[in-house]
Amino acid sequence: MAIRTRFAPSPTGYLHIGGARTALFSWAYARKLGGTFILRIEDTDLERSTQESVQAILDGMSWLNLDYDEGPFYQMQRMDRYKEVIQQMLDEGTAYHCYTSAAELDAMREAQRARGEKPRYDGYWRPEQGKVLPAPPEGIKPVVRFKNPSHGVAAWDDMVKGKILFENSELDDLIIARADGTPTYNFCVVVDDLDMGITQVIRGDDHINNTPRQINILKALGVPIPQYAHVPMILGSDGERLSKRHGAVSVMQYAEDGYLPEALVNYLARLGWSHGDEEIFSVQQFIEWFDLRHINKSAAQFDPEKLRWLNQHYIKLADNKRLAGLVRKHLADRGVQVSEAPKLEEVIALYKERTATLLELADEAEVFYIEIHPTQDLLDTHLAAEVLPALRDLAVRFSEVAWEAPALAASIKEMLVKHNLKMPKLAMPLRVMLVGQTHTPSVDAVLALFPRETVLARINKYL
């Protein structure tokens, strides 16, 4: 059987970490087995669905390089198909019209609670052999309910959690079409999975309670039932449900915060799934190793420091030209225009091993292209009277020496000997005057990046 998986988000917000991981697992399963990965937008919640959210989903999928083979399909464009299947089920007797009003339902449930019973629809309008139904009340538009089996079980072998079963007697008759005729979520999902030939449904375990209802509808339609894999949720590092304070923000927020997509993909892949003790691996390795049986049955914990560590690793590996392009965009967002000199790629090459995000890399690069203003504390601390003569001599030396790191390093050492100073006494004020900070790579390497005239201007400003 050809493998067909899907990712089916609701466009009621951004693509978040949990959704991205579900998409990644569904995508990897299809890619590993030569199958088809489908993107479906479940947009029937008209009050909460927005085009902005749809775009956020598409942007997030694109940034993570989770390419889909079919779609995106939109449920709102499939209404005629849903209504066709509902009518089929009404004709076959697997669904029925229910005229119970909202007020009657509330009263029914309240009475059930008072008796210590589970609140549920009591089946008043459910047709049964030998049962005589009352005449439909005037002026009430009915909902359509699925005639759920009253006996037996809905069971499946979950590809992550193992055997799961629900007693059908615990499930009431699900509304599959509202009074205005619009179909409900659980019904649309069934028809979509059927029509799109989905063979494996990989989704969060918050959907487990939906699965027996969906299985029973599929059985009523007499069609094949896909395999189900319910992935445990992601918790914050404190064990609480993941929220914004834990990092549960839009996937695209991570792009804005200077993370590389390969770092986030690597991290999400490892979040609740493992291949031995491997922590760092390529997308291709992940596809090759991926197995749903290796997904943990318990919830995973999101660790922003682990993600940051991975991002630092991938920044070190990344091509300087690519990084320069990304950093240039971050600088442009700040209103910083990158000049011809120094070349941004050369700045990136010098600084990338010292940073964990592209924003930090942009912070380091920015000082090469803007006018800097060291704090007075830094100037007072490092531009002491005893070092000024050496700095003046060094400025003269810099005006004539070959402009390359070895010659600049030799000039600095020459001044250290001449003025009987230790390296920090000269290197620290140079750093402060050049970039407004005391921590940089080797000072001669930083000097060599700047044009000679820029260095002389920045030094002479304080002498």
C-alpha cells in the first residue's frame, strides 16, 4: 500500500512548536517510505480562522523546508462533498436528524449530573427498531447526529502507544452537522482522510478521544481505517504545559530571533524521539533513522538552552555567504546598511564561533558599520593616561604598516616593548575605541577587518 500521511492544522493561530513537530514526524514518515505528504488546512472554525494564520502556517512549513506533495487543501472548499456524505449516511440510517434544542440538552445534562451520571445526549431522537419517534417540532432546524454503535468497542493498535480501546457505550451520538447545515470537525476529518487516501494519521495525543468516534464513522461508511499514531505532548522545562514563557511561540518567531531552520528541525526531531544517543544529525540521517516505534510514550520537555546549543553548532557549520545574507537582513531591520568594507562575510567568519544566534552575530557585526559611542565608564577605565603615549605611537605606526593581521600584531608588540606595557593594557583600549566593548576575537584580526582610515579615525577621536 502506498504511504500517504498528512498534516492538518487549524488556521486559528500561528504554527507552533507542537504543530511543527507533528508536521515533521508525518513528513519524515512519508519521506522514509517513499510516500506522499499532504497539507490540509482545517478552516471550518469561521470565527477563529484567519488568512493571516493560514499564511503563518505556510511560511513556517516553507522555512522548515517541510515540502508537501499535495495541497494545501481547504475544508471550506469541500462543503459540497461533506453534505453529500451526510446525506448518504442519512439515507443508509447511520445518521439521523435530532430536534433536541440547546435548552433541552442543558436540562438533560443537568439532570444527569444530579443523578451522578455522565452528561451525554440521551438518544431521544435516535431511530431504533420498533421505536416510534414523535413528529418533528415546527420551527426547529435539526442537527444531524451519527448513530454510534451502542455495543462493542472502538479499538486500534496505536503506532506509538500500543493497544487502545473505548467502550462504545461510553460514546454518545456525535453531531456531524449543525442546525445551519455546516459539518463538524470530527466528521470533516473522516471524509478528508477517506478522500485523500490517508494511510497513517500521525497527530498529537490530545486527539485520542476523537479517534474512536472517527473510527466508528469510517466503519459506518464501510471504508478502510488508517493506522493511528498519537504523539505525546510537549511540556515546558518545569513540567507544566508548554506556553509562551517556555518558548511556545510561532515557528517564524524563531526565524526572527536568529535561529537556523536546520537547528530547529534537529531539535524538534530529538524532542520525544531518539536514535540511540545521537544528538546532532542531518535531515537525511533523520529520515533514514526515523521510526514511530522510537517515539517516547511520555511527554517531552522543551529545553530552550538545548535548542540554543544546537543553533550555535549549526551556525559554526554554516556557509559564511549564507550567514552574511541572513545577518544582512537582520541589520537592515535595524536600519543598518552594510558598506563595502569590511566585507560582511569576513566579519562573519571571525565572529560566528562566538555566537549562538544570528541576532548575536548581527550585534557583533553591527559595530563595523555604524558610528560607535563607547560608554564613559569604559573610556575612563581603559584609556588611562599611562597608555595614551603608546596609543599615539601606535596610530602613527598604523598609518604606514602593511594592513594585514600579522603586521598589525607585530606593531602592537613593538609598542608593548617600547612603552613597557602588558598586552591587555593596549589591547583593551583598542577594543573599546574600535567596537565599544572589551571582548572581541584577537585584536589584530579585528583591526585587519576595518579599513585603515576607519581605524585611524576611531583611535584619533580619543587621543
